[in-house]
Amino acid sequence: MAATAPAGPLLVVLPTDWDLEELTPERQPGWRFEAIGRHRDELAGGFDPLAFVRASAARWRGAASGVLGTDDYLACVLGPALARELGLPGPAPETVLLCQHKYYCRLEQRRLVPRATPRFEVAAPVQLDPEQPPLPYPFFLKPVRGTFSLLARRVDGPGDMLALFHNPPGPLDRGLALLEPFHQLLRHYGDGRFLLDGRRFLLEELLSGCQVTVEGFVHRGRATVMGVVDSVLHPATGSFLRFEYPSRLPQAVQDRMGAIAATLMEGIGFDAGLFNVEMFHDAGRDDISIIEVNPRMSYQFADLHEKVDGTGSYSVAVALAAGKEPRWRARNGPFRTAASFVLRTDRDAVVRRVPDEEDLERLRRRFPEARVRTFHRPGERLSAAMQDGCSFRYGLVHLGGDGEADLKARCAEALAMLPFELAD
């Protein structure tokens, strides 16, 4: 998206594997990239996010063209924080933190888009009486700052509550232990605005319907909706089976969803970045409800846009980081539809084999647009990676196609070419 070579590289904060694959001069012509730290550095004990920002700013002051941070946990806050220190474009760190703090974000949703905001209450674990919760059973419980979906679950009665909060050590301790870097950033950038830290829980009324993700970006205060991605869930477990783009919801419903997302993101002052807003559409009541707001791109969906729209989310992110208006045009790609197929099994297993480069090259000769991602090395157990508690994910296959049936047929053919082997 750059007509001339930039003066300095774009800095990629704590890059994920997706970042390292997509943010290259070959994939983003005219740009150079420099990795700052490594993905999951922030999970190491003693990680100091403010020291990380200060040291990075001292190293790159006057020598960088922009900053990107795509990962949900800390990179999407550290990126804007570093951009501010360097005087480069990016969302305001305090606005990103607002979105990540689910309670304060719910308050803004209730102010700006009340009809799309479910009923909710907030409480600390010690305040939650299983016999008299602030919201009647059943409800959905989640930390106000989620960490890899830990502790987020449906609660049907006192027994569920007791199992979660009164049997230490357990998920509660592990989840809360990850929050200290977030709290440091909250104190530093919040300016006293965030009186409740991340050690609280939201209780929300149950939502149902078709689950989707509305994706877009804001440039100079104006939101652009890129599209709506359908989430296809396993009917028994609720685990994600695949993500399909574009959505099959009626266009009028998608337009309403886009308007809700745009009103919210513009209303909270989010700017110079990508966002994705997860929503439900209840067809019976024709209601739209916000699940949560993510102040970042969804890197898993980035190439779905490239297949259907002709421009991927990473190219949009690069333009925004450099202070440029993204060149976005919907439905300008080579495929009518695209999907991210999630490879899962219902039992833990040992990975015996994953596709090697020769396997992937053979797949790309048949499906040039294909992207494949694995999460384990041979010899590792599936449970060694973060899982959803209901099943075990071991790979992703991304393909373009001419509709749902064509996508499923192409995926079946692709899987037959990929030698994944699991053993008990």
C-alpha cells in the first residue's frame, strides 16, 4: 500500500506466527518490518510492560515508520502505547484498554447502543454468593479481562459457582495470575478512570442465535465495516467448527450490525486501527446483541478477506500503522466465499505427524489460495496447547470457494492431502 519506500521499518510488537508469515516484504510490497520481542514473552514471570515500551521507544525513536500489535492479550495495547511514545499513528492506549475491560466496555455499550447490550452485573469473587447471585440463574460468567477464554462459562446453578470459585488451586488462580501486566497498563494509562481492576467478573444474561464477527477499521474518526463472518459451532459442545465469509445472514441484518459496531467504535473514540465485534442475531426476536468488543484485527480471518475482497486485513493494518487511508474495496477478490476450517478431535491425543513443507507445497499446487496452520510438533499432546475445554484443536485449513457446498468439498479434498496423524 506504499507508493514509495518508507523511511524506517514498521515495528511488529510481540509478533505471532500469523504476523511473521504475513508481515514480510513479499506479502506487503514496499515495506520493511522489525520484530520487537517474541510472542508469549508477556507470559513470562516478571514481564514489565511499561519497561518494555520505554526500552523499545528509546531504541526506535525517530527510526520507525509505524507500529503494529495484533495479539489479544498485550500486543494490541503495547503497540498503541509504543506508537504514542514514538509520535506515530495508532489507537489511544486508554481506548484499547477500555475495550479490553469488559465491564467498562459494557457501560459504554449501554450508553451508545443500549438495544444491543445485554443485562449485566459485576462482582468480585468474594462478593458472589452462590445462593443469591446478582443476576438470576442461568447466566454467563466471564472475567472482566479475559485471558484465552479461561473462566468464561455458562453457570446454571450454585454447584457451578462453587466448582469455579471454591476449589483452589484451579483455573481461577491461573487466570488471575496472568493479569498483572494488564493492571500495570490500566493504572498507567487509565488516569484514575478504571476504578475496578481485572479481578472482577461479569454476570450476563444468556444470549442465543447466530454468532458472527463484524470486522472493520477506523481512519480519522470514520468507521468502515469490512464484512461479517459467520461462526459455525458444534451443536453439542459449542466449539468452533469453521468460520465462513461472507455471512449468510440477510443483508439488512448485516447492515444493522455494521451500524451498531460503527456507532460504538466511533463513539468511544477508537481511531487508527482495526476492530472486530462479536455479536448474536436472534432470528426469532430479530434482536442483535454484542458479545464482546476486540480493539484489534482478527488475524485468523485476515486472508478470508483477501480471498473474497482482494485485500487482506494485514494490508489494512499496515496502511493504518503508517497513517495512510486503506485502499479497501469489498467483493473484489477471486472467490465468492472463503472459510477457516478448524481441525478438532473430542479426545486428547499425541501428535504423531503433521504436514511438512513438501505436503504443503503439493496442497498449494492444487489449491494455490490454501493456508494451513498447525499448533503442535510431533510427540506433543494436544492438551499442551490452549484448548476450549470441550475439544482439542490441532490445525486450521483456509480455502476459497464458490459457496458452502464447494468449500466443504474443497476442504475434504485438502484434508485427504494433509497427513495429520494422532494417537492415544
